[in-house]
Amino acid sequence: MLLWPKNGQVELAQEEDLDDAFNQAKIAQVAWGNMPLNQRSGLIEKITNRLENDSLEMASLAVIEAGKTWQDAIDEVREAI
């Protein structure tokens, strides 16, 4: 299965879809590696802030979709942050 960014739907991936995903990841890794450290750290801080702001929603999804207990879901979100 692959989350397809074009339409946000989960679909059965074809081999060429996976090849494309890996190629895009390689391109992104090079761009990330070429990015100045202060810019990378700023992006990581932005992601962390977003995770903190949306932690209840993320924990709720873990409970609903993965069957986690509330405590397990909260612990996983905290660990991710």
C-alpha cells in the first residue's frame, strides 16, 4: 500500500509507483543534505512544534486506527516529539 500524494488516498502501489517513490526520496535526501544546518534545524523545530500542537489529534488517531490504549497513544506521541 502507498499513500499517493496526488489524491491523498491509500491505493495498491504498482512497481513503478514504488520506484518513483524511492527516486523522489533520493532526490529529497540530497536536497536535505545540501541545506544549511540552521535551516534544517529550523524545519525540525517547526515539525516538533506542530507535533506538540496536534498531539491530542495524533493520539486520538492511534487509539481509533491502531487500537492503542490512551496511555500507549500518548506515550508514542511523546516519544515521537
